[in-house]
Amino acid sequence: MTTSGQKTYYHTTPIYYANDVPHVGHAYTTIAADAITRARRLLGQRVFFLTGTDEHGQNIERIARERGVDPQVYCDGIAARFVALWQRFDLTYDDFIRTTQERHKQGVYKFWERLRVGVCPDGQAAIYKGRYAGWYCPRCEAFKTEDDLRQPDNVCPDHERPCEWMEEENLFFRLSAYGEWLRGEIESGRLQIDPVGRRNEVLAVVKQGLQDFSLSRTRVKWGIAVPDEPGHVFYVWVDALSNYITALGFAEGGAHYREFWEQADERLHLMGKEIIRFHCLYWPAMLEAAGLPRPTRVFAHGWLTKGGRKLSKTTGNVIDAEALVVRHGVDAVRYFFLREGAFGQDWDFTEDAFVGRYNADLANDLGNLVSRALTMVVRYCEGRVPPKPGDDWDPPTASHARELHRASSKAAAAVFGRYEALDFAGALSDVWLSVSQLNSDIAVHAPWEMAKDPAKRQALGYFLYELLEGIRLVAVWASPIMPGAALRILAMLGQPAKEVVPEDLRWGLLQPGSALGKIEPLFPRIEVETQKDAAERKGAKRKESAVSETPVVPASEAPAVVSEPKIDIAEFAKVDLRVAQIVAAEAISGAKKLLKLQVSLGNETRQIVAGIAEAYQPEALVGRKIVLVANLKPAMLRGVESNGMLLAASLDGKPVLCGFDADVPPGTRIK
């Protein structure tokens, strides 16, 4: 896939209010901004990605006072938590703006110089002084109309607290004079608002008539002082909103400001739907009054809810974003956020939904595809990339991998068209369609059967090459959302350790004869413990405990071997013994003796649990061939499902694995 000339884009999240530590709602917006940034960079576009924290206001002042610290010290701690979490989420932002930074303060002053002399479309001054009286929510730091509040006690619906009546002298912006101008900007598409429902919502507000809003506060001390207005500090509309230009060096008219604001092909603001009016009405009107370029696109996503309620630090309805990453990995969390719900609509988070999608999409579909394909290359091609087929090769049976070979640019264009529309779920749906079809290719072509016929060895190699290339493209296409997983897949394919680049979108980059990398489990399945599982786990724990308490008899004192009852050949034939190769191994939390192994049988990969942890380190087992009892019924051990049992002897109380003195392919039956 090629691009039609480099473009310049500016992507921003809101700057998040520093009244508490970050939560999943903050992460949702920022992961989406990162995904569209990565997608556009992968197409060769130039992108500047900004995020940050809003650190002034009455709430910050109050919280710092309650905790007995200076407001700046408090804000420093919160900003550090955001930066740490963004690192955990593998975000590629270019700058992190804080409204307490001097560069921001100087930018606000310059913006104010232009704004205070601005003239409205009707010829009036854009700024004037007046008095405001109304119901005020200290938590929102905003005045509310009676229609906004829950009666009879004037309760703020967001914070579940009564508002207070407040009167004060403020500086006002004459928004009421910008109604027609704003409607023209929106209806013409010069200001693109998505989704369309949000656009209609904003236009409805304009149609009702716009009200002037205050730009300063006199009761708040923690903020940027308004020049020549003693006792006034800038309110959020000047202070926080102007971060989008102050971060680019607006104060000094720097190169970044010129390139990514004045000259950008798109200035995109991403945010939750609750603040869309401020970004689509207040902010463009102030920029117009100051004679500065306006944003070109605003996308307001829906709410990520829990129990049907909006996430809120104030009400305690939150999800611990950091704990999610620790438990399930950053790529799985990024995938779930942008796959589970349409980015623009509300959707409800549940742990069950997370586990279900993880196991179905990541462990079963993608993880199984990668494992099966690489294992077959190890078995049939000595772990090296097979020969590349020419464009004229005509396989005996149609395959999706061959179609990708012929039309990879078209497929990539479809996926990245979805990214451009911020349809992340749609982009992933397209990618997973290829994942599903590549899995189907394996079932239809049955490479293990092709390997039995010497006349089909060339066709087998060609098929496996195209299968590997299909997997490589899938990894590249998914990389804007799952960057870490994409790099792990590429490493297993033997690709250099580097970030993906536009060149990686071309078909056929795998070099025949190059060695695969170390094969590791991509997304180990999350085991869901039912009541039955719990009972079995407890039983297994008792058995394990009993075994561990059995005394070991020294060899010199061991009794003579007593022959077990003999079986006939028919009974032995019921046991299906196979050669298996360990492709991944890891310890099981809380079990000293048990390891969880992923083993390849050639045409499938299984998970087994083995009591060999006291004798073998997990990393030393990868690549080793073992004897597997392949037809045992699945069992649950410590909450982990085991689909088979390896054979081992016991020497001085420690297990010793059975092995082979020749290289036997995985899956070979032992007779």
C-alpha cells in the first residue's frame, strides 16, 4: 500500500483534570489517540500527538489544602501518575503539557493579548466585564442552569452533590455573537464534528441561541492571574483550552506551532462526549476572535461505563487501569477497549466480557494461528522461511493467503480506511476476518497431509510461505492497536527488532531460508474457574500435598521392585503416545512443583500441566521433545486445564524426562 504524499496531522486528547489519579476513562481516549497516530505514521504521515494535565482551579486548591500539601506539590504527584500509566499503555505521545508549566503560562498571556482586543462578527468587543449569578457546582467548577440540576435540592447529576448559589464579577466572552458563524463552520464541514449525532447535538445548541460565558474567577486563587485585573485568575476556557497551542510553542511562534497548527492538514481533538460543546463552540469562537486558525475535526467518543453508570472518581465507579494491565497485558487491554464497543457510542465494561473476547479473539484465533503456522515451519522446513512462490503459482486449492498475495494493497487500504474514520472496532474486525480465513486455510489445505507426499513438498513450502506472510501482514495491520503483540509476532517470524514502518505494508518481505525466532505463546488462555473447577482444584491440591508429604526412600534402602499386574496388547493400544515439542513453558503461581507447558504435536498445539518445576527451569525446556500421553481426558490442576500428560522417570525423588536419541518430528506416534 502506498500513500499519496505526506500530510501533517495534529492529534490531541483533552488535558485531564488533576483532581485524582488516572482511571480507565482517561486511558480509553488516550489509547484511541495513540492508535490513530500510529496508523497514520505507518502510512508515512507526519503526526504530532499531545496529551497532558489541567492543574488549576478550585478543586485542586481544596484537595491540596485537605491533604496538607502545596497545590504544586500535589499536581506534581498526579502528573507523575499519568506519565507512568501512559508508559504502561505503550503510548507514543510527542509532548505532555501541564498548565502549571511556565511555557503554558506565557502562551496563555499571548493568547489573552490577542483575545482581549478581538472584535465579534457584529462589531462588538469580544471581551467585556460583568456580574454573574447562578447555581455553581464546585466539583465541575461550572455554573448550572436549573434545567441541568436535579430538583428539589439543585443537585449536580454528575457529582451527586447540591450546587451553591454564587455571585461574582467576571470577565465574559461574547459567545452570543458567534452563532451564525459557528453554524456556517459546522454545516460547511470546515469544522467536522463526529459522530454525526454529536454534530446534530451541537447544531441544536446553536439553534437555541448561545449564551456568553465567563473567562475569569475571583474566588479562586490557584490559577494564572489575569493581567491588569487584580483578583482575577483565568478560568478553564482560557487556561485549559489554550493548551492545544501553548504546547506547540505559541508563545514564541515556534516551528512546531507553525507546522502542526497553522499549516496542518488536520487539527484533530479527541475527547469524551461530555465536553464536546466547549471544544466545538467556545474554543473555535475564541480562536476566531483572536485571529487564529481553528480545529478542523472534533471526535467525541461515548462513555465507557461500569454497571451502566459513567466512570467517575467522585462517585467511586472506577476501573483500575493499572491492575488490568498487570493481570492481562497491555496489548490485550488496548485491544479490548477499541474492539468491544464502537468508538463513538457508550458501552459497558465487564470482566466476563473481557475474558470472553480475550480467549476467543486473542488466545484461540490469533494465538492459535501463529502457533500452528510456526510449529509447522519448524517441523516441515527446519525452522526456516520456505521458498517464496511466484505470482504465477496456481495452488490446487484457493486460499486467503494467496488472495492477500495478489491484493494486499487493497486489503490494507480497507483496514486503514477504517482507522481514518476512527472506526477501530471495524478495522480490527477486518483484520480478524483475515485471521479467521488464514486459520481456515490450514484446515482446508491440511499441510500435514501434504507433507506425506514427496510430490507436494514444493506446494507445501509455497503454502507455508504465503501463510507466514499473511500472518506478518496481520501483525502490521493490527500494530496501531497492539504494538507489542505485533513486534512479538514479527520477532517469531525472524524479523528485525524495530518499530513497523510504511515499507512493512508490502507483500513478500520474509526472506526464504531465514531462521524463525524463538516461538513463544502469544496470548496464553485465561482459565475461567467454575464451581466444578474449584472443587477439582481443591482435590488436586490435596493430592499434590499428599505426594509432597510422601517420604523418599533412599536407593540403598528401597525394596525390591514388585511387578504390577500385566496388561495385554489391546489394553496398551488404547494409550496414544506421541512425540511432542515444548514451545513455551511458565510457572504456575502458588504451585512449587507445577509448570504450564505449550506443546506442539505438529498439527496442533496443546496446553499441559506437569509436576517437573523442581527439576527443570521453564526457559530450558523450550524446544525440547518429550513423550506425551495424548488421549487423556482434560483435567484441572490449580485452576489450569491440562490436555495430556508427559512421561518421566523419578530419580532420587526428582523427575527425569523421557527423550530420543534421534530427531523425531512432533506428532509421531510411539508404538
